[in-house]
Amino acid sequence: MKANVPAELKSNVTIAELWAGVLVGPMAALIQLQVNYALVLWSCSHHSTLPLHVVSALALFLTIVVGLLSFQIWQRVSIGEDGAGPAARTKLMTVIGMLISILMSLVIIAQWLAVFIHDPCER
């Protein structure tokens, strides 16, 4: 028996893409914070903040990419006249993914500013 898939969902949107938009940004911000804390002693002993900048830039890049992915999916999916069903849920998840990506980008930038302001050897 073949499942009847609505026309608006035939854009090959996967559940993983929807959840990536929601979860990758917060995970990138948390990983950036943890890795930068772990690299502070190395940065102090080698007098280089380059690894801290690289980690922050990668986290910001990843968060922006998943935000753009959510935006792309949001543009592809159209909602029917009733505004309910799987397409509406997809639209909601993409909007949440975009908003979370914006928020987490700001969080990553705020955490990155500390690398510019403070010396890693400061105690």
C-alpha cells in the first residue's frame, strides 16, 4: 500500500534537516564554549589565541549554515489553504530553526568577544 503524500511535502525535506536547524546552533555554542575553555591553558603557554578564534569561527559558520538551511526549506514548503498538517509543522520547525540560529549566532559572537578582550593568561 502506497502512502498518499501531499504535493507540498514532495520537496524531499527530511526530519534530520528540520532537527538540524533546531539543534545544531545550541550544540555549536556549547561545544565552542567548552573547547575554548579547554584551549585556554594551551593558548596561554604558547602565547597564541589562534585556536580560540578558529573554534569560534567554525561554530559561527556552522550555526549560520544551518540557519540558511532552515531558511531554504522554509521557502520550498508551501502551506495549503487550511494551514494545518505536515507542511505547517515543517514551516514551524524551520521558523524555530532560523530563530534559534540567529540567537545562537549572537551567543557565539558574545563568547568570541571575550577572546578579543581578555588575554588567555589572565587569572
